[in-house]
Amino acid sequence: MQRTLPVTVGAPLLATGAVALAALAWRDRFPAGVASHVGPGGLVDDVTTTGTFAATALTIGAGLAVLWGLVARSVRSNPTGLRVLAAASVGSAAVLAAGPAVLLVTSLDRGSVLGEPAPAWLLPVVVLALAAGSLLGWALARVPAPAETRQPPPPDAPRVELPAGGRAVWTRVVVARPVLVGAVALAAVGVALSATVSPGAGVPALVVAALLAPTTSVRVTADHAGVSVRATLVPRPRVHVPLSRVVRAGRSDVRARELGGWGLRVRGERTAVLLRSGEALDLELADGSRLLVTVDDAATAAALVNTLAERSRVC
């Protein structure tokens, strides 16, 4: 947690501090004030003073820093949770920098701002900032080496019959159908707007659809290297748990709403990859944390993981 905490707490402070400094440095170039809100129609519907804009940015940054710091304490024993937290913190910080930065540029040297259209590239910039910031946070997070165990899974843990020296691989693809439908619908809206309104009108919808696409399905694999979960369309990010960390594998029934909804979720010592509710592969790890992945035929996956984990510690 030593490096993750400064990244998690510092990112929103750095982002909002940069925005506040830029606003104050350019304060003489905002004769009509600074655009502070864009309505559903893409028009600036609220304007504020430079001082208020800067103060608001700093207040939001400080609030997020405190929030992320408190969350970090609750997941400090969960290596995957710490990395997810760092990704969320830096991703949100990137949004806090990108969105206000566009509003500042929009307001520079303008005699009138209220009621004027915001740049069409505001939403794409914010979405791309979120994606890039999240990946950066994931990469920057450095967590302690995960604990390992030399003990085999307990005797009552399920196993499969596997010939001596035999190798086996179990893999399944899980699809989040509502997310898939949403991504396809957004892509269709984007194409329709580009064709009927203007080439740039559909860009926001297309950008969001492109970012949603990798989250519509994941491939879960269990083999001699451990358990890995990754999006089917892109290689990263990936959650990987080597066999040396597994204390026991089992099957559980989970409800997405109990863990905060679909997606990658962290609740205390539990990290979950949820694309639906139902049966899940449940891994108890040596550091006391757990990984849950909703997937069909989870019982077979758990039995194979226990068998391979036992063999890896005998050899």
C-alpha cells in the first residue's frame, strides 16, 4: 500500500490544483466569466467567476482525496482492490482535469459565454481522459507481493480426477447481455446521427460505445498457471491469480446488487468480476482476500483449481 496510497490520494489533488492554478493565472482573460456547466443541448447554461471556479475545483479535489483515502484503508489487505482503487482515483482525476480544462479554453477571451455552444469534442475528451487515467492508475499502483501458501487445499475441497502428469485447461466466456445491447444501441445512434445530422454529431455516442465494447464479455481460464480473467476483445487489464495464492476454490451464488452492480467491484476483502448474477467461481486467497467471478460451470473450474493447486505444491 506504500506507493498506492500517495497515487490514490494525490491524483485528485494534483488534477484539481492544476485546474485552479490555470484559472487563476488566466483570470484576466475571462471577461464574461468561466463556463461552469453545459446543458443537455450542448449549450453553456451557467457561468461563474474565476475565484469560484478555482475554489470549487479545489474543494472537489480535497473531498475526493479524503474519500479515496478512506476507501484505501478498507481494502488495504486486498492487492487487486488497491489497484482498482488507484485506477478509479487517477481516472476520476483525469476527468476533473480534462473537463474543466475544456471549459476554461472555451471561456478564454470571450465576450459572451452563456448560451453559447460548448465544443463538440468536450465529451470525447472527457471519456478518453477517463480511460487513459484509469489505465495509468492501474500501471502506477505498486502493491506488496501477494501472500502465498504451501499448504494444499483442505481435504473437503472439490477435486477432479486427473491422470498423473496430465494437464488440463478450463475456459469459459461470460457475456453481459445488457451492456452488449447498450453498446450496440449507442453505436447505431452514433452512426445514425453522423449520417443524418453531421459527421461529428455521432462521435460522442461512438466513443462511448467503443469504450463499452471491451466490457461486454470476459474470458475466464483456469490452468496450471492459475486463474485469469480478461476482456475478450483486449488483452489488458487482466486479473490473474497464480495457484500459489489459492487456499481453496469453490462455487458460490452471488447477486450483483449486493456487491454494487456489474463490472469489477471491490468490497473490503472481496474483489468480484460480475457480468451477471448467479453462480460464481470463489477463490479464497492466502492473504485473506477473495476473488469471485460469475461464470457458468463454476463448480468444475473450482475442482480443477484445487486439483492443480495441490499438485503444484507436491511437486
